[in-house]
Amino acid sequence: MLSRLSLVICLCASLGCSEDASAPSSGPIVDNTQWVPSSEDEAIFGAPPEGSGCAPTPIDCDEYYPWPPGECVDFPTNASCIAAYIPECFPPSYTVLAIYTRRPDDRIPLCDWLTLEQPSLQAIRAGDVIEVRAYHNELTAPVPGEARMAFAVGDKVAFDKLVLIPHASEFLTGTWIADKDYPAGTTLLWHIDNHGRNEYLLIEVNIL
């Protein structure tokens, strides 16, 4: 898993962790404990390369899996659990969606194409500004290559980032202006297209 100390430092630098820092935007449309695998991605994100996919069942995660409903999972730094995606706890009070594309060994590719979905928590009105905050750890494989992180509201791609590999770790922020009204419960998609041993976080998605 990611180094907790280094990631907390990065989160604090990006989002603010002091007592006086302003709170994140007050209009979340996602709950990072509610993501589930989706099969609705091909029409929006294209067809996956042949042989791509994700291991559906976490490995060596009996202590944690199934993930507790509505709660984040708090791993010790030496946890042996390997999973494609986890609603992971990070201080001071964040629940991030962590996607790990690592491999338990060279014979078992864990995750190189993953789309998750959930219904939007609230309605989005035409003209609303949606902000997506995400993070990827240092991308090291394959070289050369590229990774993609994307978020869709209904059938509209609201956030779409291609990152060339190799690439240093970084926070990514993007905004999208809603083109029409979307009712509460509209399907939201979070997509990772990647090859190699890399790590990604969806931090939050808010109406500003």
C-alpha cells in the first residue's frame, strides 16, 4: 500500500489539514464506500484491450473483506491484503477510493482495466460546476506507456486525464460544467485504464 506518512503529507498540502483550513466543498455527489464494479464502460471509455481486466476477489484479505458497509478500511502499514479497489481510510477524515494495479506475482495481473459505478448522491443542475480530485502514485511501468483516469456523469465524461509513464506522483483536479439536469441516482462511473504496478486514488467529487 502507499506510504501513509507520505500520502498524508501530500493530502494535507493539497486539501488543507490545519484546524483553520476551509472544509472541502459541501456538495458531494459520490460516497467512496459505495463503488461497485460496472459493465457500462465500453460505450463511454472504449473497449478494453484483449485480456484486460481485474481480479474480482481480494487476496489475503480475510481480516478486512467483505469491506464493512458504509465504512472505510484502515490498513496497518504491514498489511498483506492485496485488492483491486478499496474504500481506504486516510487521516484526518478522508475516505478515498484506492485502486491498486499491483500484481501478487508475475503470473497474475491484478488490475489493468477497471470501471466502478454508483448512483449520484444528489441531483446535478444544468450549469453546476463539478470538481473531481484525484491522485496517482509514481507511475513506473510499462515504459513507455500511458495511464488514464476518467469520471463520467451518465453518458458524459466529466474528467479525463491521460498520464504518460514514467511520471512522478501528483494530485489532479478537474472541473466540468453540467450540460443539463441530472437527477439524483444518475449513474456515475470512475475508470482506470492502466498496465503495470501503479496506484490511484479518487479523493472526492463535489458540486462547487
